[in-house]
Amino acid sequence: MIDPATRKLLVWVADLGDIAVIVPAFLAAALALLLHGRRREALCWGAALLACIAVTAASKAGIGSFRFTLFGHHVTAASFPSGHAGLSMVLYGGLAAFIWYGTKSRLGRLAAIALLVLETAIVIAVFLLKWHPIIDLFAGLTLGFLCLAGLFLAGVHRRRGAIEIATMLLAGGIAVGAMHGIRTDDLQLSHYLGRVFATIPI
């Protein structure tokens, strides 16, 4: 049983991975990329996020929840896959990749590691709050990672100056701070999308 103070902290962390936070933060960071002439990287990063959102929404509508037994163990999905895990991987993992491969400075590397720690904390918080079981989270992380793979083709390894990195982090951070606390409901969204897709003639 989670005590109220711990639960409040876990919710605060988990909310950093909500789509209502992720999308505005991405737009702010991508705008910073565009201002520094990184049009290709911004577009590929945007494509990664859109792909992650589209696959997640389609899966939630088409699959949603299920349960099966594997070697005597019950495996349950609540809202498959986890949007928190997938979308936060695209945002925070993408930022981490841009910074890690874009600079050799110790401060930059620490910032990239901090972003990955944040991503991990979001996933752990979502799990402890029982918003998603392990299979949802694993699928979300895998989807987010696969969507990010295109960044390497877009030149994620290009060198970046301290001002460019700081601009991306600052823009994204301001958007996160402004939108934090606004939350979407995965289950309600899944049911809504399911009803929408059910009305489409095949």
C-alpha cells in the first residue's frame, strides 16, 4: 500500500510522461532545433513522435487489454502499450541522444544521463501506481526506441554547441513546467478510439 505522500510524488513524476506534457515540450524543443537550422533533425524527430502516437493509439483501440498464461504465469495488459513509456522515450530519449552524440563535454553527458534517469523514473512511477503492468511498459519502451532509430539516419551524431543544447533544454523545460499536471486518461482514450474505429466500415 502506497502512503499518500509517496503516491503524490509518484503521480508528480508520472505526469511528466503524459501526452499533454510530451507534445508541447516536443514542439518547443523542435522549434529550438529549427532556429538553429536543424530542419532535418526536427522533422525526423517529429515523424518519430507521430509514429509513436499513431501506433500507440491504434494498438489501444484495436488491442487494449488482454490476458494469457505463459509457463504458468498470468500476463495481463491493461491498456497496451503504455503511452507514458513510449512517448517519454521519444521526447526525453531523443533529447538525450541529441546531447550525448552532439557534444563531448562532461556537463552535456551528465544532462543526457539525467534525461534517461528521468525516463526511467517515469516508467517506475507508472508501474508503482499500477497504471500499467510490465508488458504495457515494455511494449511502450520498445516502440519508443524503434521510433527513435530514425534519428541516427537524420544526423543525431552531429556536433552541437552549448547554446543550441541549452536552448533545446530550456524550451522543452519551460513547456514541461507549463503543462505539467494536465493529464489524459489512457483507458477513456482507448474506449473512445475503440468506439470510433468500430463505426468505420471495413
